[in-house]
Amino acid sequence: MTAPTVTLPSGDEMPMVGYGTWDIGGDTVQEGVRAALDAGYAHVDTAEGYMNEAEIGEVLADYDRDDVFLTSKVLPKNLEYESVRRSCEESLEKLGTDYLDLYLIHWPNPAVSLRETLDAMAQLHDEGKVRNVGVSNFSPYQLSAANHVSDVPIAVNQIEHHPWLQRPDWVETIRETDTVVEAAAPLARTEVLGDDTVQELAERYEKTPAQIVLRWALENDVVVIPKSGSPEHIRENFELFDWELDEADRERLDDLDRDQAVYDTRKKDWTRDVYGISK
């Protein structure tokens, strides 16, 4: 079983289902990555801020690197030109690879020049260390600015997206720029799994609530990177490709939108270390 793919501006194919690794480390993330790759996943998502790249790298050493689409991200506190380059080099070393398939700006940082950041990303791209450049948690306005100043196409915008936060205006605007929409927290960090409609559809289709939500995203052409520390759930989250939702049921999930974020609450605590903004 293989996941469908989406074509990036570079021509590279990105699997539409990946394994997310936020907030898991040590043996758990290693067991998770191994379970994912053995189940058929060919897409792993990490970040320097997740503090698990070295553990993931140890697992990837046992697999063919060219068979895995690998994403990492640079923290907003490291968006100055030299800091971007240093962060990328450190991620490559920890992951045990000489290139990333996708490198994302993890969060926008209004205290650092976006042009400076993207100049560094373009240089990494030219050197072959980064095959595709993207952003994460960028509004359409911020993405428009990035596209305006970047010498390399912005391939992906990874945003919070799930049935409770669908952002149709964001999705439409992002796609107008040929940028792929990727759902961070596609399960709303499990909160949406208890939704009555999701539960009812899971029972009717004899699927897990997570499978219902992930299948809905795929049918809306959104890339998903569900996270789990359970090998069983990891395998279940990949069993999405030999069935589909009825149109009426998909529309019921569409109707769940309540503009409710679980992490991108649009209120930023600038004192957090990830931003690195000092007075």
C-alpha cells in the first residue's frame, strides 16, 4: 500500500500522508518512525524544535534514504541568514543525511527580515541541501510576501487544519499560488475525534474516528501528517486508500467548521524561547 502523492513546483512528489513527530522523542519516536516506514509511509516530518532529529536519524540509517520524503523546520529564533544555514547543517547532521526533501520556516518571526531568511533558504537549495522550500503557520498575507521575495517557489504551507478549523479562505488563497496545503494537527491533537458526527461516521464505516478525519482531509486534497506514539494507531492512520466517504458524509464533516484552533490561536507569547525576540 502506498500513499497518493502531490507534485511540488520542483516536480518532486510528496506523499499525501506522512508521519508527524511533534512532542515525542526517545524510544517512542524511534519505534514510531520504524512502525510508520514498515507500514508503508514514505514521508516523515520533524523539526529542530522537536528535539528528536538525532533519534529519527538513527532509524533512517536502516532504510533507503531515497525512499523517504523527509521534512524538517527551522525555529523562528534562528531566521537570520547565518542562523538558518547553521540550523540546517545541524539538522542534516542529526538526521544523518546530506539533504532535506523539504525545509520549512516553522513560524513567521516579524522581528527578522523575511527576505534574509529566504535568501538563506535559496542558497541551501542551490547547494542541494534543501530540495524544496516551504513555510509553516503563515497567513495568506505572509505567504504572499514570501512568494514575492523568494528566489525559490514556496512549495508548502503547513497550517493548522482539521474539521473544526477549515480556513476555506486561507486554503483557496494558498492554492492560488501553487503552494500545497499541509495539515499540521490534522486530528486537532485528538480533540476532534470525540465529535459526535465523527463518532457516528466511524461506527457506520467501521473505521476509527482518526481514519474518518484523515480520509476527509485527503478527499479535500490536503496533505496530512498525523502523530501517534502507538504503532497500532500509526498503522491504522495509513489505512486510508481503498475506501472513500460518501459525498453527503463528506459534506457533514465540512459543516463542522467552527473556526476553533487547538494551537494556532493567533495570540503569540513573544517571550517564548522559540521566537528569540528580546527587548
